[in-house]
Amino acid sequence: MKNYMDLTGRVAVVTGASSGLGYEYSKALAENGAKVAAFAGRADSSCFLLPS
């Protein structure tokens, strides 16, 4: 079955990535191969985006 969400080689910019839809979109995009530039308005909650 073809993966229609293959985003390998793509870059996505997500604002509001610290919570809610922005957070979920960031995860989904990354899980499907995109490189994600995620931005959050609250500095205290944006550290979750760093790779472990």
C-alpha cells in the first residue's frame, strides 16, 4: 500500500507548537518524515521539541 503521507525531504514550519493542534501537527509531520521547524510563543514549554 502506498503511503500518501510520505513527507521525506520536505520541511514544515509550525507555529503554536507548544500545545494543542500545533503540537499534534508537529508530531504527525515528523512521524511521516518531514523536518519540522516548530515555534512556540512560550519558551518554557518549547523544550519538548528537542530530539532526545
